[in-house]
Amino acid sequence: MTGLPVFFYATMRLGAKLLADTLLRIRDFEKYGVYAGFSGRHGGLSKDAFSSLNIGLHVGDENQVVLHNRQVIAHDLGISDMQVTYAEQIHGTDVAVIDELHVGRGHASLQSAVQGVDAMVTKVNHAALAIVAADCVPLLFADLRHPVIGAAHAGWRGATGGIVTKTVETMLACGASLSSLYVAMGPAIRGCCYEVDEPVISQYKAAYHRIGKKPQWQPSTKHSHRVMIDLPTLLNDQLISLGITQNRILDTAICTHCMDGYYSYRKENGTTGRHGGFIALRR
């Protein structure tokens, strides 16, 4: 498994009812029965601030349009939208293990989503996990030897609180092996655009202290008491501290704030849609 070449590619499809759909897929996962990728904001039916592939049911978009957009992505992953499980996502660090009874929760309503968690793990064949985001980091986890997958949502609270550690620990408890575990980080606001102050700075320092490393940041050019931090870098360093080697950590390197094609809560002053990360087990 060492040295497995993993890369992202975009797929585009046109249909009578489905406009162009762009999905960044992790192609080489597929030979191991794991289908995963990150959606953008193009290829759906949403309008105005949510244009056009919004998958967030909680942002004020029309529910039926959002459900259509979710179906588009599920179809491109070769699964039914009813197999996709969504979490409530409360900016915490709790992880849920998804069994057969939980598969598909949240796919059609907010109320049925897995409550109180920001990460999910499953070993159920033909199950899929979804994370929605608009600046926070969507993470996808896959053991390419053992049938265990995971997905996590990491904003600054989740990242500094150790959500990746808890997700990996839960995967190991479900039968995953650290030596064959891969992690992909999707589009997120990056250090070029993510300006923060307290209490984020203190929590960021503490998170680095726990892994025995010096915090990495740049001073803000606009405000003397603020700094620019990169959450994917923190998450990457946390994963390495757990024993996941750098060649098994994948990063889209896309900034949602300054690069086109993705939703940004900060740039759009809170009125925007959600893109997401999706991962399915098909073995």
C-alpha cells in the first residue's frame, strides 16, 4: 500500500434534468471499493446566493432543490441518495458509529440527521457518509485494506478540540489499521484568508502544544492583534502525530474564500450554500 498514487480528478456530466456536475473524486480509492469526492457549487438547481449545487438543508434554500442537488452527487458516486448519512454538525468533536439502522439518516431532512456529532464512521457495505461545509474543513477517511470509512467536519473548535484524533480512534475500534488508513482534506478557508483573534489563537496554540509542535501562523497585515492560521495544516500535523504518514494525507489545497467554485460563509457574510465531502463503501 505504501506509495499508492492517489489524485483528484473532475467528472462532468450533462443530462436532461441535470446540468454540469463537477465532483473532485479520489480516483485511486475506487480500486479498493471506496468511492469518495468533494462537491463544489456548480451543477445544481439552486438560485441566487445558493447557486447552484447547494446541499445544505439549513441555509434557507428550497428543500426540494437541495434534495435534487444531493441526488446529483449521489448518482455520480454510483449510489442512491437514500444510502447517504448526514450528521447534525454542531462544531463539536463527537463521533457516531453508523450501523445498518442509521444508514441514510438525514438524507431528506434536518430532523433525521445523526444528532450531536460532527464525525461518522461505518463499516456497513454500500453505506455512504456526507459532510457539509462552507469554509470549515471536510475530511474523508478510508482504510484501503479493511472495510472501514469515516467523515468529519472540522471548524476551528473541532480542529483544536481533536476531532481527527477521535475519528481515527473510532475507526481503529471498528477494525481499521493505522498502516492502511488514508485521509483526504477538502476545500476550506486557508491561511491566506483565515484571520483570527482570541479565543481561537489560544486554542490553536494549545492544540499544537498537545502534539509537541510550535504553532504555525502568519501575522495579519490588517490588524495587529490578529493572525492568519491554516486549519488544514493543523489537521495534517495532528494526523502525522497519530502515525499517519504524509504520503497518506491528501489535500485539495483549495481555498474556499479566494478561489472560485466553492461556498464561503465568511466571504459571503453568512448567506450562502454548502458544498461537501462524500465517501461510500462498495465492496
